[in-house]
Amino acid sequence: PELSWATCEQVFLASRLAIREMIWPDGGPPLLLDDPLVNFDPGRRKAAIDALTDIAKTHQVIIFTCTSAWDSAADTTIEMRAP
């Protein structure tokens, strides 16, 4: 209750990344993230995108999002239109 929603999400993302590194330091399954930066402020969003871009050099990272914040960092984007 003392932390903002964005701070909780930042701690959760950092925890997931640390656990992934502990369990699969040399590979492993793709890292799937569902709009992980939706509540981040611009500075933290850029830092997180930079960190995930670095991770993507050695691990597959798949991000589901409804924003274009990732477009410049993504190797590939797939836009799914509403039916």
C-alpha cells in the first residue's frame, strides 16, 4: 500500500528479469511480457527498454502491447487489428 502501482510494476519486472537470469543464464524459453511499461514514467520507460533491448541480444523477448513505445527498439513488430 505504500508503493505506487508503477513502482510495484518496476519491482516486478526487475524481479522477473533477475529470476530469468538465475534460472536460464545461457538461454531458456522466450521472455513474454504483457505491456510491462504501461505505468512507467518516460525516464524509467527508456531505461527499461534499453535493458530489455540488451537482454534481447542473447534471449528472445516477446512483448504484447497496445502502445508504440517499443517500435523503435523492436527488431520485428506485428500489428494485430481488431476484428
